[in-house]
Amino acid sequence: MAVDKRGRSSARVQLTGLAAGFHAVAPLPPGADETAVIAAARERRVGLHGIGAYRGNPEPAAPPALVMGFGNVRERAIEPAIASAADLLS
């Protein structure tokens, strides 16, 4: 998955939330385990958060997704981090 400076992403993973300027949300495939994806990303030194922790009233059927913050990350670190974790998002 690649994201350009305008926030466009590849067809495999559609990022949303980029207009806010501090985070992106990446949906995971149905049935994906947010916790397992986050743990695998951390092993690669990429910090991700599951969207489930941010839902006010989580529903068991709510689709899994990741929140990727970049408000306090140097721009040159964003693309390598996304490349490192891209296979975890599909």
C-alpha cells in the first residue's frame, strides 16, 4: 500500500480520515483480529491502534479497523512505516 501526499491509497487498502491531518483509519478484512495485527506491527516497530478502543458503544459486528496517528511523526518516517505494515492490512 502506498499513500501520496494528497492521501490517496492503493486499491487494496482505502485510508480515510486523512483530511483531519493527524490520523488515518484503515479497515481490516472482515473477521481480522485487531489485537493480532497491532502486535505484529509493533514487532516491526510500527505503532498502530485498533479502532475498537475508540468506539463509544462497540458492537460485536462492527468492522475491524486500525487508527494510524501521524501528527507527531516526521514525514520521512510515514512511508517506510506504511510499507512495513502494508501486508498486515490486507
